[in-house]
Amino acid sequence: MRDGTGAGAAPVPGGQSPGQPAQAALQVGVPGAAPAPPEAPAVLEELLRELHLLLKGMVKEQAKTRRKAWEGREEEEESGEGNPQAGSHRRVEAAFHCRTRENISVEQRGRQELQLYYIPEREGMFHRGPGLNLTSGQYTAPIAGYYTFTATLHIVRREQQRKGQPRRGNRLRLLICVQSHCQHNSNLETVSRLESGSDLFTISVTGVLYLQAGQYASVFVDNAAGSPLTIQSGSDFSAILLGV
């Protein structure tokens, strides 16, 4: 009667005597005290695998989003939208680089317009836009604007200057003229003095000309020397539209 069980007290489960601690009885059948089932590691591994796949998908999606954003920014730069300096990065609309197809003879005291060009199919050569006539050697401006022109000729003297012949006026002029009018205010010009004994030499001219749409430019050689000259094949003629 001192432990408070009373005469009608029910027996303790598991055959425990009334005097044993209650904690021992709680260890039997308590839900949290049961050992982990053998399939728990497999479930954890499956959860980790699903988490890995989820993270991998998120990384791919972020990379795809960044790539689309970058492509969109490149399109804006090409179109010039949202970029105040886009005009300096636009595609060149008019340009060419060609070479003479064959040797060209220029008689003494004569002026000749160079013709018969070709565009080599190799790196460094280019042709954009219309206007270049390879047969006539004339480049017609498709739009009005400032064009930079360059001509480089490789020249051979066919005959040596006679001894005692005066050297005054023994020179060669290379010109790039507009509409075949080779005045000083509408052409590019360089002058080379021909020295005795020089059989092969190179002469070049470069500069900027303003052309109206439909005007053409071409290369002229003015031979003021006392002997005929031959312009070798492979001499260059080029132009690029700078702006309007």
C-alpha cells in the first residue's frame, strides 16, 4: 500500500514487478526507439541524386539565359540601337581591292588610263557593294560620300635613257582622277623622278576624294619620261567608303 498501487492495480506489461522503474517499461514499443530500417541509406542516396540533377538543370538554365542575353546585346550593337557609337562599328557598305590583270604599256610623253583588273581570291582582298568595273578600271560611287583611294604600281623601264639626253622633265605622274578630269582640285597625285639606271621601281598614291553618287574614279599614268614604261601585272587599286 506504500507504493500506491493498491490491491486492484493491473500488472505491469512485460512481467515487470510493481517495484521496477517505469523507464524500463517505456523502452518496449516506443516508436522513436526502434532501429533504422535497412532501406534508409538507399532513400538518402536517391534524394541526393535528385538534388544533384535539380542543381545541374538550374545551372544549364542560367547558362542558356546568359547566352540569349549576350546574343541580344550583339544584335543591338550591330543594329545600332541603344549605342551612340554604333555608327563607327557598322559594316562597310562600299569597298574594293583589285589588281591589274596584265602588263600595260605607256608610251613616252603619253597619258593612259589603267584598265583590265581582277580580284584575287585570297585573304586580304575584298569587294563590297556595286560600282567596280574591272574591264574599264572605273569605280562608280554607289552613294555620295568620302572615299579613301590607293594605287600602287610596279613599273619597268623598257629602254634606257640615252647618254647625254637632258634629264629635265624626266618624271612620272600617278593620278587618281574623278570623271577622267585630272585637275589639281579633283584628283590625287604623286610625282616620281626617274633616275638613270633604275629599271624597276614602285610608285604609289593615296588620299581621300569626295564623290557624288554616280561619279567614277580611275587611275591614270602620265609618262613624262624619255622612254616607254611597262606597268606590271599585279599592281594594286583599292578604295573604301569612309562616310557620308
